[in-house]
Amino acid sequence: MSDFKKLLEVDIDAVFLDDDIFADEHTINGQKMKAVISNDTLKESSGHWEGGVRQSYGTSIYSTSKKLYVKVQDFGKKPKIGNPIQVDGMDLFIQNFDEQQGIYVITIDRKRQ
């Protein structure tokens, strides 16, 4: 392992996932681990398609999502988009994920009808 990768791994624990700086302890899929959960992001999706025509009557649909940052080693098996995930007792779904230098960045949301 290169010196840079070693330093990066130390920084993940010592800074980004330090519970005195950024991270908090969360229960994810029944296991306690340090993680960072970002603030909600609000997206507007105005109108919908019906009969091949866009319908917009001044109403908008809003959805919120959060980003979960967790160490790959703590989370375990690679997450799959669309699978359920439980975070602090809330049943959510994985919308998207990315692996960045030993951290999973998982976009989570409640499933809406």
C-alpha cells in the first residue's frame, strides 16, 4: 500500500469518521457503526406525463434524500441500488451509491407510492 493510501486511511478514521468532529454512531442494518448522514436535499419535480402529454397544474412533487457516508470495512457487502436499508430504525431504500477511497457514499430515501 502506498504512503498516500495509508495516510488517507488514517484520515478517514481520525478526521472524517471521528465522532468528535463529523461522525455519529448509527445503527445500520442492525449493526452500530460510525457514519455521517448529510442534511436532506430537496428536489422538485413539477408536473407529470399523462396520455403522452405533460400535465402541470401548478402543483409540484417534492422528494427528499440523504447521503450516508460509511467506511467500506464497517458496512461490509457492497450495497445494491433499490435494496432496503435500515438506518436508526427507519426503513429506507438505496437510490444510488459510490465508493470513494474506502468510503461508501449511499443516497438513501423513503419509498414513495
